[in-house]
Amino acid sequence: MDKIRIPETELELSPLGLGCVNAGIKWDGADADRLFDAFYDMGGNLYDTARVYSDWIPPETGRSERVLGDWLSRSGKRNHVVLITKGGHPDMTVPQPDMHANRTTPEDMRKDLELSLQTLRTDYIDLYFFHRDNEALPAGELIEVMEEFVKEGKIRYYGCSNWSTARMREADEYCRLHGYRGFAANQALYNAGLAHMKAPSDDTLTVMDKTMCSYHLENPANLAMPYMAACSGFFHKYLSGGADAVQNSEYYTKGNIRIAEKLQILAGRYNATLTQVLLGFFTCQGFTCLPLYGPRSAKDLQEAMNTFEIPFEKDDYQF
């Protein structure tokens, strides 16, 4: 399995990242250990979590980081994996979370980072992300927050999640003027159903539109790391349960119904599963993509990892 190297870093990554939003919810303890170990044994090395996962389920906070930290401690694999976590997300422990309540401040980022280090049982984070942006502050001011963490040895590299292309360019220019490496990765919503998707109900999520795709073509040193890679299960639910199973989905549009038919054709052509066809989309972009994927089981994970043995072509996804 070919690794992805982020230019101007020492990071070599598996072509799929293990999304850990369900750690502590669908898998915990020994079950989580088996899944984390299975991913590692399959050649995976990128584990993606966030301080906020899954604070919306009381009473525990930092649940995903706790589960991942337990495994890192028990397995002794900390220095053999690439660890991602994120800070600055709005508070999800309150009865009615306000997704526009800004927590991307220097103080909040430091608070979240210190909690993450403690919960993950590690001295450093390989790739630390702003989970949201704070457009009330100059991008340069936020870059200085991350640079301070780098100088302190608490993070190796940093990235952004749910930042606009314009704000990434503002940050890039600031880094160029100050001699900083800048963002190593960008997490945004991107998948095979995005072009025909309705606007996300959470308008703080940033989609990887044509402008952002062009940005990544021009800036390979900022790796595109799409989330919701499998379209939140929309195509699986539609093809197995019909329209009644997806009535409330943001992906339920005429365009995506047509795409569902195309995906079935591709699956037959390559003797592939629907998951593999959806993940194959990312292997056929003009820029490097490293999708994040949250499995239900080790079997799901093996299916996803086998995607990278299938020779999908760019023309397959011209729909």
C-alpha cells in the first residue's frame, strides 16, 4: 500500500485515515483495541480524533480521545502512528449547542490542547487542527497560536478544518512572509455526492467546492483530508432501503439518485463494493486526497482498505 507523504514534512501516511468519532460510542475497551490494532496491522497509521468527540452524549467529555489514549498506552504504538486531534469546537455539552459560539481563541485552543495531551496520554500531537475558524481574528494571529505550540514541542505540524479557501490563502501569505511552513492539511466535507447535496444543516461545515479543489491543485503542501467520505451512509441506505430510508437526508436529491445508479454500475464493473466505489472517488482526483473513514467493525475497515488495490480511473467519476 503506497503511503502519502506531505511535502515539507516528515509525515508518511496511510491512504485512509481512521475516523474515531465513534470511539467510546460504538466501540470501547477491548473492542476498540481490536479495531485500532486491526487498522495498524492492515498498514494504517493515521488516527483522527477531536477534543469534542463525542461530548454531545453525557456525562463524559473527551470520550474518543480517552478511548484512543487507552489503546496508545496499552499497545505501546504511540511512536509508530500519526495522531490527529482538533481543538476550538463550540461547546457540545450544553442542552442547545450554539454552533456559532466561537471557541477558536488562543485561550480556548491552549485549553483544548492541554486536555487532549492529558487524555491521549502523549507529550505531542503529530498534526493538530483548528476545528473551526474565527474570522473575527486575523489569520496570522491564529497561526501564531499554532507556531507557539510547535515551539513548545506540543505539536509537530498543524492544519485547519472548516476554513474557507480565502482564509487559507490569508494564512498562507502570512506564513510566507514570516518563514513558517503553515498548514499541512485541510479537513473539509467532500465526497461523491457533494455536487448534488443540499446545503448542510450545520452551516459551520465547509464544503470542498471547485475553488477549494483548485487551491489544493496549486498547493500540494496542504493535504486535502475529506471527511464524510462515505456520504454519511446515504447511498448504502438508499440502495438497500429505497427512498423511505433517506427522506430526511441532505443527500436525497434527484442528482444523487442518478449517481446511485452510476455507483452500482461501477461496483459491477470492478467487482467492488459500494464502500469501495465511494472511496475510490478520492483516488481519482487531480490532487492528492486522504479520506477519513469511520468503520463499524474490523470487517468494514478491511473492505475500505482494499479500495486501494482497485484500479479506478478518473473517467469513472465524470458523472
